[in-house]
Amino acid sequence: MKKIVLIFSIFILSQTLHAQFRYGVTGGLNISGGILPDLSLNRDINSLLNGEDVVQGTPQLADFKLLYKAGVFVRYDGKIGNAKIAVNYTATDIKKDLDLNAFNASILELKMNYIDIDLSYNLNVFPYVYWTFGYSPSFLISDDDTKANIATFDSRIFTGFGIKIGNGTSIDVNVVVGLNEVIEGSYIHQLMVPVTVSIPLN
């Protein structure tokens, strides 16, 4: 992971020659969910006799909740795109409701707050539209569940697109996937769709 960060940092620095330096604030909505294991009974008697697990998992999606994010950014605008580093406070919520006819209950809810360091490159594909890809080390700063041993670090990758709307302001829509398990051995991963506005102050 250190090699990925180093290579990405060198790439971003290489784009700063003859570039326009910008800094400013970010803010927006975070559509927060998660990737969960879908547990079902293993009915294959042969696999049971061979000592395999009684349950088997197929990934499913958690319910999505609308939250927020805010922070600051530094950006270098070049000829073919821009390199950006953003530090954001991001609220997330991984929740799963169980619906049984008239009965509704929450079987899982993990509310967490992170500091994300988003390292991205935004490649121009049209005059006012760009493609985004990047990596984000994320650090847990608080959570609402004292019983769950939530991991304090998450590696995230993201991609999406952005729109330039004038005066250096831009709107990004990305899909973010956490590579680390939220709780070790849980097979639960972060999944988010943030919509972020970046407003330069210079």
C-alpha cells in the first residue's frame, strides 16, 4: 500500500509543472451504504460432511442513507486535467433493515465518522467534463457502537466523473469502495456515492 501512495504522489507532483495552483473548500452529500454478506443455509449434504461451513455468503447491499461530507482541498490545474488532494470529514452509516410483512426491524447499524485523504487525478474528456480516479486512506475518528470492534483504518478506491461550472468550481460524483473490512472477519465493506462541490478561494 505504501508503494501505491508513493507512485500516486509522484504522479500528482509530475502534473504540477506549468499548472495553476488552487485551494478551497469542499462540501456535499454522502450517499452511504455498505457491502454485506448474505448468509443462507448450505443445503449441500456432501459439503457438510466434508466439514464445510453451514452458511455460505453472497454479497448484498446495505440500505442507503443520505449523510454529508466537508473539508478543504489543494488542486493543480494542468492542460489535460488536474491533480487534487482533499481532506474531508465524512459521515457514514451502514444499516440493514429486515422486513417481515408488517414487522420491520433494524438488524444492523454502524454509524461512523472518518477523516479521508482523497488523492485523485481528474482527466479532461470534454471541455467541461472530466473522469476521476483515485485512492483514499481513511481514518476513523468516532463511532456510535461501543460493542463493535470497528477498524480504525480503511483503504478506499474511487472513480466517477466531474463537471466544471465556472470560476474553478466543480461538482464530483464518485463511487467509493472500501478495501478493508469494517470489522475484522465480518466481510462488511464501505460503499458510498458522494456528491461533492469544490469551491476555490483563490
